[in-house]
Amino acid sequence: MKSLLRYASFALVTVFLAPAACGGEPEQVEPTPGLTAFTGARLITGDGGTIESGTIVVRDGVIEAVGGSDEVMVPEDASTVDLSGRTVTPGLINAHGHVNNVIGLQADPSFYTEEHVVNQLALYARYGVTTVASLGGDGPEAVAVRDREGPDLNHARIRVAGPVIVADTPEQAAERVNAAADMNVDFIKIRVDDNLGATRKMTPEVYQAVIDTAHERGLMLTAHMYYLDDAKGLMNAGADFLAHSVRDVDVDQELIDMLTASDVCYCPTLMREVSTYVYEDRPEWFDDPFFLKDADPEVIAALEDPERQEGIRNSSSAQTYKAQLPQALRNVKALHDAGVRIAMGTDTGPAARFQGYFEHGELDLMVESGLTPMQTIVASTRDAAECLGLEGVGTLEAGNFADFVVYTANPAEDIGNSRTIESVWIAGNEVPGAAGD
């Protein structure tokens, strides 16, 4: 593992015991496979806390102990990784992404294979995203990849919603929810949006049937929305998670009360808005080495095509989303300040919404909205996990999976430091080709 060579030290712990009876060399303790201690780093635990010099003990992919280095005993038979001078956070959790059938700028059902699912999850992981809630477009291939997760995992975890539920009647809605539930999905997803007047919205009668059936099957209902009135309608119907931002007007006290009373979370997906208009010109990140490491030059060239750029500049929908991004930013801050839990999500996966990299842009925008870097980290770790009922991830604590990111600079001081990834670990395994390599 070449990145380990950059650490100040990486060595098997050798413990000298009593000399052998014949007066020979002291005995050495053989390291136990799957037992590793990560020592000396600043630990941002995901719940808002920080341990300035901490130790994480990992056994068989699970955190066995975590705390100050003066409090946590390193087992004699553990291998050690010295992370002095580094900062560690829990792995980032994307509460709204898509692991789908897109390669480059093309979508094709034939692309959707288990191998392609794994490739996308590996890409997310290289950027420090260690769990992805794929909210729509998922098939049995993703379920199979999810069900294989184990102690040898070295790509992002996936949780799936299956097909987005589209229906014209309550009866049809119930049938399709049950079909998705029979796939053993983790959530149900609907869209309640007219795409700026271009399509017909799902009616309250139909989405009520979706929500009721999902709850009967023990599944959370995640809802795409755009307008304040629809957000309220979905809350009245029992939705469990609001995906995307309210973008038409300021959120009001009625919605705030609905969200706080039920502890339903809000997932802004601000980079989704950026993706609709940003290619009207050449984005600055096309020169960012952190982006370029995993970027396809042919995709970049296509997005730089002058005719394509002109089309976006002349697109009324793109320009509307661009104009309403400030509204979305204001609403994130207002809801957070009112006590609504925010879950980081990006809607990455569709063409030109770059998986892994866009999550760091989302962190930037959350801070731009007025959240502190630490609040943003909490929204991207513990809260993102809790909002979707994801177990074993989101915080650095005993009993959770050993999913974490190592940085050379502290993202709680400057969220831009999230791009200083040195290594990523999932189930205690180093992710190959992480963005800092």
C-alpha cells in the first residue's frame, strides 16, 4: 500500500518479552491479522467533537476503541499506522446520490452491471465518500453489491431506493411500491415536481398511497420536491426525508414546525443546481488537480464545446435554476438555524454531475450558505447517517465500521481542506487510488 509509506511511520508493533530461557533474543509478538491501531491524529468524531491527539483501534473492519492517545491502550499484537499531524473524519455520507447507468455523458441500460456499480462506488470512495444512498434508478445489481459488503470492503457502501415510483393511481402506486419492497430496497423514492412547468406532478392522492404502502412495508419515503407548498403537502402525508431544496420562496414557520416536530431531515443538493448552468462557461474546477485525477478528458472537452455552452446560456430552465440557487442557500441556513437537521447530498450520478468531486463542492456551498465547517462536517457524517437510518456509519465510535478519511489539513478550520485527502479507509481497508495518492 504505497500511501502508507508517506506516513511518519508504519510498522508492526514489536513487543519484547522476557528473554528466552537460553538467554537468546527476546520473543516478538506476532501481529494479529485485521487488528490495526491508527495513532496520533486529530480526530473529528462526527458529532461535533474533536480529540486533538487520538487513537482508533480497528479489529476486523470495526472500531474497537477510540479516544485520546493517552487513554486508549494499543494492543500488543496490533499493527500501527502513525497519523501524527493528520486530521481524521468519519467517511463522508452522500444522503442523495445515484449509482446508475451513466458512463461519461451517455446513459444506456446496458451499462448497468454489477461491475459498473462497483466502479462508481470505488470512485466515490477515492474522494472520501464512504457511503452512498442511491435514491432512484437502482436495480438488483446494486442490491447484490450491497449484500456482498463485508470485512474486505474497499469501495463505498451503497443503500438503494430501487426504481423511482411513478404512478397515475393509488392502486398502481401501491403495486409498484410493493414490487420495489420485494427487491429488498432500503428506501422508497418519489418525485413531486413539475420541472418548472414542463411535466405533470404526482398528485397528493397518489403520493399518499405511496407513503402509506412504504410505511406498511417498513420503508422510509424519500421525496424529491421543489416548491414550498409541495414540501408541506409531503410532510402532511408522512414523508420521511425531503430531497432537494425549496427553491421558489423562503421557507416559513409552518414548514419549520412540521420538520422539527417529526425530526424529518432536509437534503439541499446545492450542487445539483450548479450542474444545470455551470457549463455555460468553463468551470474553474477543470483546472483543479483534485478533480482532474479521476476526470475523463473527453468529457471535459465535450463540456467545453462552444455550441453546448451557448445552448445552456440560452436555456430558460438552466437560467431559472441559476437564479434560484441563492434562494436555496438562504433556506438551508434558515432551516438549520431553526433546528432542522441537514443531511449532505448532491444528486450526483447523472451526466456531468461528477461523483466524488461534487460532494466537496457541496461542502463549500453549505459553508457559503452560513453553516460553519464543523456544522457541515456533522451534516455530512452523523446527521446524514441518522437521517436515513444508516447503522454503523457516520461517527468515530466503538462498534461502528472503520470508515474514515485522513487529511493533511484540518477541514474544520477551512472546509476547502476536505480536498487534502491523503488516504481513505473502509472497514479498516485502505481504498486504492484515493485522491491524495
